[in-house]
Amino acid sequence: MRILIRIAVALALTGLVFAQAKGDPGKAKKALERAAQLEEGGKLDEAFKALTEAIDADGSVAAAWRERGKVRWLAGETEYGLADLDRALALDPNDGEAWLIRGDIRASANRHEDALKDFDKAASHGKNDAHLYSSRGVARVRLKQYEKAIEDFTSAIKMRIDMPGPYKDRGVAYTLMGKLQDALEDYNRALAIQPSYAEVYLERGYVLGQLGKFAEAIPDFTQVLKLQPQNAKAYTLRGAAYQQMGEAGAAIIDYSEALKLQPNNVSILLARGAAYADLKQYDLSFNDRNKCVELMPKMAEAYVARGGVHHALGNHELGFADRNKAIELNPKLPEAWLARGSAFFLLGNYTQAKSDLEQALQLDPEMDEAKEVLEKTKAKIAEQAPPAPAPASSTVTSPLSTELSAVQTLAQRKTENTALKLPAPLSTVPQSRPAAPAPIEARLVKPKPAMAVVTDVPEPPRDADAKQGLNPDTLNMLGRELTQQGDFSGAINMFTQAIALRPNFAIAYNGRGYAYMRMGKWKEAEAEFTAALRANPKYPNAYANRAAVRAKLGDAQGSAQDAAMSRQMGGK
């Protein structure tokens, strides 16, 4: 009996195969042609039906599966689209167009490594057009393969010099590499081709901000808002530019508009809270920062910021409680130790200030703010009698004997903003197709310090309560970490942002030069070490690094002179 059943099943399957083989190719071809017209007219539902008719007429036509997969993707059915593309490639593995479309779909699903493989397959099977190079370039940017991405975008531009997309995308790659002037040139070219390209205005405004040209950045963000009135990022970035220029009132208006669109965005709340603090509107600043704590109760930076408002309002016990909480949540956050140590300094508790500032420097030895406040702290201790030893515990109580009506702690000095993320929206396909949903992120420059100091309280030398992602010292630290991880392009981006915030940041120039040196870019490295030495002529490490680079460039005399200067300055 079982044998008979197996024979029956085998015959049935054979019949299905024969039935499929006896399809109607002519009917399938007509349905396929009709579907192409419908898709071109934007009638995706009708195109889907026509393609299904083609498949029902002849399921062996790979193009029908390929096109239906594309239509399903365009309609938002990503997984079904991928399934149809898989079937198309099983029927015709030499179809370069199918490999390209499947790569586009995978890229839109953030599967960039898989997408890159598909794009390479498309190229090996005869695809050689601007679409392919643009899509592959985007995937390479997502994978931080910036140099190769630029090669792909350049190829796309050579093939279609009239397309603004590859210029914009290459500009994004240049931005992420820290080549801001090159990025500006590409954004300008893109806008010359398409003056209504809102995303390019956003990108160009961001780069202008990184270069410190805030007055020039503002019109670009304004143009974005004319084209896209609901663009919260444009409001946020324009607000940050206003704040950098000391126009806190204008910044608050833009931040408020952004918050209407994204009411629970912690980054924007912190930015507006800082702007309110600039205007000494501490109650309003507290409301924003307190909401941040409510929204993200485990975010140490939010407690650092709220603690600053408490101190400004004279609520020092609450201020220290927030700083203690920040340290409890993230004891490796140097900004938290720096903020609490600076608050102690302002309140005259120099022993505890010294302990906290030393801890901040242990976590980040190159944090200039901590060094400067610590130097002043040691000077104050030297003027006084030997103080009692500081408690060993990281949780301390506030010195209630010191009463101030308002204290400009480091959390009030202006940079309590978290990093505001700017997307670099790289289109994974031509403009008629969906863009990848996960934008490339870049970082925003921090607002300019504008808070006044109470006259009877000693002022720390710099803003020491900067938020992670905006503070140049934090960016420098991230650059060093990326260098250690071997991500030299990413490190260069971090150092570039740090320099944009602090143009004479010798350590960051040195770090960027070292990253170029590790990449074998000797000329670029030499220029960076020279910039570091212009900012700090007594920097032994920069002399030593330039000596090594000049040796690579064949400048034996220059190398020997730099090595001698390094030794003279105390270098090894």
C-alpha cells in the first residue's frame, strides 16, 4: 500500500512539473510588458497583479519574479520582495539586474554586508551603470569603507554627471572622513544640478557648522525648512547654530519648534535646557532637564545637567545628589567627576575638588578642562592650611556651610547638551526607489558658552561639564579609542569635530596626524603634526611623530631636526 502511495505522489509531482513546463510564455510576456507600464505610472497594486498573472502563466520566467520582488519591496513588503528575488536568481543566476535589486532590498533592511556581496555579483554579471556604483558606494559608507565608497561615487558621477545624488553621497563620505572642504565642493555641485535638494542643504549646513561658519550655516537650515517644514533636524541644527552665535533666544524658538515634532527627544530637551540656562531662566532649564531624567532615568549625562541647575538655584544638596547619581550610573564618565569636582571648587571645598578632578583625569588624561581646574584647585590648597583628608567614598554630601544664591557650576556653563545626531541620508537606490531607513550619523557642534558668573565665586577656567559627543575632549578621547581599534577614518572624523570646536586643539591635531600616519598618508600626517606644533610649539610628541613621517618622506634633515627638538622638549 505504501509503495502505491509513493508512486501516486511521484506521478502527481511529475504532472505538476509537466503542467508548469506547459505554461503560456506569450501570455506571460504580455503581462510582463503591461506590468512595466503600470509600475512606471506608479500603480504598484495593478503592477503586482499583472506580474502575478505572468508568473501564473509561466513560472519559469525569471524576469517576472524579479520585477514582482521589486514591486513588493517598493510597496513595503521587504521579506516578500526578497523571497521573489531569491526565486528569480535560482532561475537565472546570471541576471545582473536581479543581483542589483536584491542588493538594494538588503541595503534598505540594513543588511549592508549582504548587500555589498550582491552588488559585487551584479558587477560580475555585467551591470555597469551609475545606479550600481551609487548603491555599492552607499553600502561601503555604511560599512565605513570610505575610500572605496568614494571610488564608487566617482565612477557613478563619470557615468551620469547630471545626477546630484552621487555628488551628495560622496560629500557625505568626505564629511565622515573629516575632509570638509571636499565635502562642501560636492554639496555645491549637487545643488547646482538640483537647487531644491533639501537633504544637501542640511548636509552643507552641518559642514559649515563644523567649520565654525554658523552665520553661513543658518540660511541652509532655513532653506531646508522652506522645502520641508516638518524637518525637526533642521530646526535643531539651526537652533544649535544660533546658540553658538550667542543668540540663545533664537535657539530656544527653534528647539521649541523641533520639540513640537519630537516632544520626547532628550537631545533637544537638553539643548533647550542649556539655552534657557544661558539666559538664566533656571526654572525653565530645570523643567527640560528634569524631563530628561524622567524619560531616561539611567542616563548619567541627564543627572549631570540637572545637577547644574540645582546649583544655579542654590539647591546645592540636590545638585550634589544628582552628580553622585551620575557617578553611580556611570563611574567611567569623566565629565561627571569633572562636574562634581568643579562644583566643589566653586564652593570652596578644594580637597574634595582635587580628588574628583584627579579621578576625571585618570579616566581621560587629556581632558584640558580638568587640568585647568585642578591647577587652580592646587593653588587654592597651597594658600590654605592643610585640609582634612577627603572621604574615600564616591558618594559625598554637599558642603552646606557654604551658601550661594547662584553658582555657575560646570553643568551650567553651557554644554549640557547630548550629541545631536545629523543624518547623512544616503539613498541606496535611484530617487524613484525607497531610501535606506537607517541614516548615517554625524555629530553636531556644541553650543557656545554664554552663562554669566557670580562675582563672589571663583570661576573655573573652562567649560568642564560638556556633554558626551559635544565636548572636544570627549571627541578627542573617542578619536583615540577608534585609533586603537584600527578605525582610522572614524578616528579622523572624531578629531576633526574636536578641532572644529577648539581650533587650537594641539592634541587633536596630533591624534589626527597619527591616524593618517597609520593609514600611510605621510603628507597629510606631516601637515597635521605641523598644525599641532603651531598650536603648541613645545609639544615633544608632535615633533617625534613628524620626525618619523619626514623620514618616510625622505626628508632626513627635517627628520633629524624634529627628533632633536623632541628630545630637547623632554620627549624620548
